[in-house]
Amino acid sequence: MDSDFISSEHSNQPLECGATRVTATAFSGASQQSEQPAARPRVSIVEDDEPVLSSLDRLLRSIGFKTSAFTSAEQLLESGHLADTDCLVLDISLPGMSGLELQRRLANEVPSLPIIFASAHVDQRIRATAMAAGAIAYLTKPFGEKALLEALQLAWK
């Protein structure tokens, strides 16, 4: 497997987050009591810091999301996984195309795709730009599991 691309699918095992048990089913909008199993959402992660990428990938898989992980915006665009991505977790500072540039491009190609930015930069101007362009959340690294889960819940509201 190419080390720059990780794709994983795991069972819908819950993650304890405070007093809340969270599973990908909770994000799909489907009732847990319905007869049809809910399709697990796919979250694509674009992050050039490989330890952060790996941590986000493991966390989301442990909750039950399908994941695709990339170290650059170009890898995501070339992968063919954009069509089956239900939410994007995106770093601002990336080699090549920046997160903001990718967001602008996707606004034309996939305008309904929810984007959660994750950045080590505490720049209110960049945050305001990302949010004004439609991002559903802007998380500042390091952030906790709860903040990420709350942002993901916004993607399916």
C-alpha cells in the first residue's frame, strides 16, 4: 500500500466521549432502530503531518466511519475518492494547493460537501475566510475528540 494514501473500513464500534457514546450511525441521520442498516459516512482527511493524519484516521475508524487519508490536496483530487466523500477534514497549510484553495475549487465542483478545517494556525482572518466560504467548522490544533465529533455532527444536520 502507498504510505501517502490510507483507506480503511471498520465496524461501527462506539467511542466514549464524556458521557456520550458516539457511532457513525448517529451521524447518518438514520434511526438505530430502523430495519435497514445505515450506510456509514466516508470522511476524507487531507493533512500533511503524518502523525496527525494517522491519529485522525484511527480515531474516525474507531467510531465507525469509513476513511480516506491523503497528505495533499492533489492526492485527494487524483484519487477518485472525492465522489464518495461525505465530509472533508482539511488542513489549511498543505504542500502545493492550500486548504483554502481546495475549498474554493470544491465550492464549484461539490458545493454541498461539508468541510471541517483543522489548523495549527490561529489566524482569525484565515478562519473568517474559511467560514465565510462555507466551512462548517474551524478547529485549532491541538483539538480534542469532542470538538471533532461536534464538528462532524454539524455535517449531518
